[in-house]
Amino acid sequence: MTTTQIDKSVWEMAQERVARAFDLFDTVIVSFSGGKDSTVCLNLALAEARKRGRLPLKVMHFDEEAIPYETEDYVRRVYEIPDIDMDWWCLPVAHRNGCSSEETLWYPWGPESEDLWVRPLPPEAKTYKDAPPEFPAFPIDKRIAIPETNGMLYPARQYGTVGFILGIRADESVRRRQAVTRKTVDNYIIDQGKGQWKIYPVYDWSTQDIWRAPKLNNWDYNRGYDLMELAGIAHHSQRIAPPYGEQPMQALWMFKKCFPDIWDKMGERVPGAKTAARYARGTLYGAGQGAIREEDLRENESWEDRIMQALEKYSEEERRWVTNHLMKFIERHYKKTTDPILVSPHPVTGVSWRLLYKIAEKGDFKSRVVPKLTTEKSAVRPAMIRKYSSDLKKAKPNVNEKPAD
């Protein structure tokens, strides 16, 4: 779906979208992380709630434990605003740990790991003991991820229809862009089932737009960004969420540099974190400029062999998930073309052996890895075609195939 230019600013459109959320839903809740995007959403929703007399504004904060103290301080300042009613959730939900192939999950605020907690439990915290009956029981075999809490923490019997306002932006990833290109009307409103919806009022904002709003309106913000700015970290790379996942862990070094007061605890919090901080952007974790090349394959070794080796490190359930994920990419490729998959990305599908190996190596359990696609008008498309054509001419036969009789 192509974008459409209109004669309104992103500020005006975001205000209209927030107003639309208050029109549609019985309860509007701002999902507030303490980051820059949710800061904008919070202030937009608070202004609308004041205008309509729908105060206090309901705010939900998922405290993920391994976050800077600057974030905690900022969340506390928001918590103390009289017109805001915040639930400060500290729950042992399941998070991905991409730093280790043996312990692939970690649980913020898990009581069994209290001696490893990065920060003490905030006095404002609500724990699993404060959750409604719909929330699953506590034993480790029933712990779930944050998206799976849909309908549990804010049940319809108490809140009616619920619209969650989130600071999701399309320019942050292809996957997030895809989320708002599935329909032409109210494309920023996503049905989650169980009487709950997600609303993305700033989905079309740029990073510059996000920072311009607090500046022009003199809003409070997370001072952790000041430290990242002083460290010379580009605006689009500044993150305050725990960087333990397959993609986020490439920013572990940033936490070590900017937030030394929590780094020692962060390095010990999950298995493999210290190693990932040093090597996550290199070949050890299948990322960076040193990603595997065709000439790196051993004699008589195919890409399928290398991918199968990467899959061996997973549990049976994880291996099944990653394998199915890989097959979706392969099936998608062959639905569009009969051309073989090569080291270079295919100019139409974007699929390559490197992409598939990256998925097998990292897992991609949150489906964040996507092919780099081009349009017919793209300036890079001719170069992709030339590279793919060149690789096609010199492609070696698959060593796993039997020679023809």
C-alpha cells in the first residue's frame, strides 16, 4: 500500500486519532514505557482527556526491571501527576534472551531471581498478586509474554471496550510499517480481540517530529536520552528498553557506556549478556559486517547444512517454530518466482541464503527480520538485479543434490 500526502501536519492528525479513540472506546489507556514515543502519546491523550473531562487518564506502565534509573525517575514524575491514574506493573512475564542459546527466556521481577534484580522493586509497583483473577497463575510453566496478557489485566467486565494508545512508528521497522498498511480506514486502530484494540496515533511521525513536540510544548521527558546524546548515539538508535533480545542486544554496549550504575547488574542478569555486549555486532551472533559469505562454507557444505547446524542449538519446540518461520520465507519466495535462492537478495522477494541463515542463527522469535524489498522505481533495484544475475551465473550446484544419470 502506498502512502498518501495530505494537507495536515502529523501533529493535527495525531490529535484527531486520539480524539477518535476517545469517541470509540469505553476506556482509553496509554501504554507508557517512559520512552520518547510514549511521551508524545501520553501528552496528546492527557490533553484530550482534560478537554472531555474524562479524568483521571488511565496509564499502564510495564516496568521491565533492566531499565535505567533515569527512566524510573521519569515514570515516577508522571505517576505523581494528579490527572493520571497509573498502574505500575512489575510482572514476571516471559522475555526473550537472545544472548544465550541455552536459557532463551528471562523473567523480569521473577521472585526466584530476586538476588539478580537490576533494580529494587519500586514502592509504587503492582505485582502479580495485584492482578485480576483473569491473569494466569504464577508457576513458571504458565508465565506468558506481554502481548499474551491481552484481556487479562483490563477485563471487559470492568473496563468495557478498551483502546490502548501506543507509541509505535512505521519508520522504526518494516514490520511496524506493515502493521499500519493492512487497511485504508482507521489503519492506526488494530483489533486485538476480547474487546481490546491498539491505537497508533503517531505511526507516521519521524524521529525529528517526536523530539520536536516536547521541545515546542515544554514537556517533561526521560533524562536518560541526554546521556545517550552526550555519548554521541544517533537519535534513531537511542533505546531505553532492556536490550537482551536477538536484535536489541546489539545495543548492550550502549547501556554499558551510558548507564554504568546499572551495567554490572545488567551483565549478570541474564546468561550471555556480557559476551553479547562484546560480540553481538559481529560474527559470533550472526550479525554485523562479518556475516557468513558463500566462500565461508566448508568444502562440500551447502547453505542447508549450515542452517541445519544453526537449528541444532534450539529445543525441540523452538526448532519447530524457527523451521516453520524459515519455510514461510521460502514458500513466499517461490510463490512469486521460480528463480533459485542465492547468497544475494532476490530483487523481487528480497530472500537470500544470508537472510535465512540469519533467521536460523538468531531465532527471530518476534518476527523482526524482514527482506529488504525494492520497488520498480527504487534506485537500488538495478544494482540488486545485476548482483543477483552475476551470482546466478556462477552459482554452484547444490552439493546435496544427486548428479543426473
